[in-house]
Amino acid sequence: MIDVLLGLQWGDEGKGKIVDYLAKKYDIIARFQGGPNAGHTLYVNGTKIVLHTIPSGVFQEHCLNLIGNGVVIDPVTLQNEINKILPLCPGLLHRLFVSSRAHLILPTHRALDAASEASKGEAKIGSTLKGIGPAYMDKTGRNGLRVGDITGKDFIEKYNRLTQKHIQILRQYGEVVDWKQWEQPFFEAVEQIRSLNIVNAEYWLDNHMKNGKQVLAEGAQGSMLDVDFGTYPFVTSSNTIAAGVCSGLGVAPSRIGEVYGITKAYCTRVGGGPFPTELLDETGEALRVAGNEFGATTGRPRRCGWIDLVALRYAIMLSGVTKLIITKADILDQFNPVKAAVAYIADGKETKEWPYDLCNMSIEPVYESFAGWDKPVSDCIDYNGLPQAFKDYCRFAENYLETKIAFISNGTGREQLLAIP
């Protein structure tokens, strides 16, 4: 069986820490979608590590780590990440595997991303400008280059053909982007990828599972950024929900086991797009400061608001979440009252369903208020020590979401994760 861990909001839910914790009981950690816009943060011996492409089980010495076919890879980002991690993890290269079917992000993909975003004016979607969207477009358009292509004699020919296609599109935008500056580092990084363990990942995974190995599929971004079910068009370019595991790793739906869903105790979002519970006041700023809400990859300040149980229940439904994990619970220690959205007034009508198109609707959240707690949850070492007001808040959420809370993260430390009975 293959278990799944994914974000249930707009990304930045703290997936890296949770994967690092859960990795102890798994033999393989596999990334199944997304690109280098992911920023999974770990704290290893007090050192902050941000992973963009490499799976978050890399610091567990017994774990193999797979970059699956659903991921789009920027060779330069991967090279830099490897070089940064190697001094801390000497066995990295022996335990890192890459699917031959994973697509590559070219320098001209980055140029196209920048030109496309600039052309949108005020309608920008908040792209990280890393070439991810254009790379996925070439994948679905059947033009893309894959990791397996770099081992072929005609790789340069394929590269030049695709680059020329991109140059023609760039001329239509009228944008002058100096992508040539990225070309030499790209080819140098491609040489390093050639030396990695490139595998037919679907067979590789199948054989390991037949031999009893336990696999955890690690998602990137968040469910509300799913290209089909998120806040379209302000979404990412891949399927971020549990269904993406099957196409992103080449495994059958019948092999999916537990689905761990991660949510913060409040909401954040980076970039444009609808955000029903966003707080544009002192409380929103206080959440941002208390939670240090600045992007691990981009450094951009995140938009902040109260937890949205309507959106959360929708995300749980889409992926069949079996175990819910709440992160950053300690950030709410300083707030009284604490609020949670339990319905929307959408174009004048109350609903508990996620609307089709929030971009063109008037949305006002309906809140339930909870009393703050009398002691910091960050000081607690087990469930019994948690303040009663916090327990009441959690039980309300469980009942509303119809999903059991399995863990509460109450701090940045690896050990600050409380099991909930």
C-alpha cells in the first residue's frame, strides 16, 4: 500500500515537518507532483532546511527518496539543492531516485512564465516565475523534454527544437527576457542529473511494494490550488489532491491506503486569487507576524485569515482524508477570541458548499467564535496537558469536518507534534 500526505489549503501548511516525522515508519518517500515552487521546511539539529524538489524523507537514513513522473524538474534548482544538502547528508545520492518520465524545466520555460505573467497586468495569478506552468503546458501539449531524454544522443536536437518554439512565442509577447544567461548553468546541471539514479519509477515502486516496502507519497502546494478543483484560474498546473498520486507515480487507486491531510490552525495564501477569510486588519497582520508568514521559496508575505472549515471540508472530501493534522496551533495562543468560518453568504445566500467560481461572487464568511485558552499549547508535551478551550475548539472542528484529528503541531521543533487520542 502507498499512503499519501498532502496540503488541504493553499500550500505552506507545514508538510515538510510532518513528512520528516512520519518518515520513520516508511521505506520510501515519493514526490508525485509540482515543481520547485514547493518549499518544504525542515529543522534539522536546529538548522532550517528548505526543500524544493527533493522529497522530505532525505534526512532519514533508512529512506529511499523518489522524484516521480508528475514532478517538473528545474535541473539548476535540483543541483543547488543537492549541493546544499550533501554536507549534511553524505548518503543522499545513493538514496535519491528520479523518474525517467519526469519533465524538465528549460531556461525558455522561465522566460515564457515571466512574459505571460507580465502580460496579464492586474489579472496576474501570482506565479513564482519558475517556468512550472509552461513546462506543464508542454507536457500536455506533447512537446516536453523528459529526464530520460538527457541520456539520448538526440537530446541537444530536441532541446533546440523546443527552444525555437518558445522563442517564437516570446516574440508574440514582445517581451525581451535574457534567458541565455540561464542556459550554461542549465546544461551543467543536466550533467549532474545524468549521474543520478534514473529509473522507470512505476516499475521501481511496484517491485518495492511487492517486497513489502512502505511508501509515503508527498504532495506539494495545496488542495485549493488543484488545477481542476481549486480557485481557478488562480491555481497551480497539476493535480494536488490524492488522485494526483496515481498519475504522478504510476500506481493504481486500489493501492492507496491512509491519506494524511495537513492544515494550519488558520489560513494563509500567497499571490492572487480568492481568499474568503482573509483579514486585512490588525488581526491579519498579527497572524502574519506571529506565524512568520513569509514564503519559504519566494520570501513573499502571505495573506492571512481565520481557518476556513467550509474550504477544509471540501478538500477533505476530494481526497478522502483519513487522518487530519493541524499545524501551527501555537500561533493561536495569543488570540482571543479564535474564529472559524462555518458557512458563506454567497451572493446573498447562505451555503456550506464550496462555490464553483469565487472570483465572480460576493463571498462573506459566517464565523463561529471560540474563547482563547489560558496557557500556551506550545508548552504542552501531550494531549492531556492541552488547555480545555483548545480541546473544545478541536472537537468542534472534528465534528464539523467529520474527520479525526490525528496530530497537532505546537511548535517548529521536530518533537513538537502531539498525538490526539
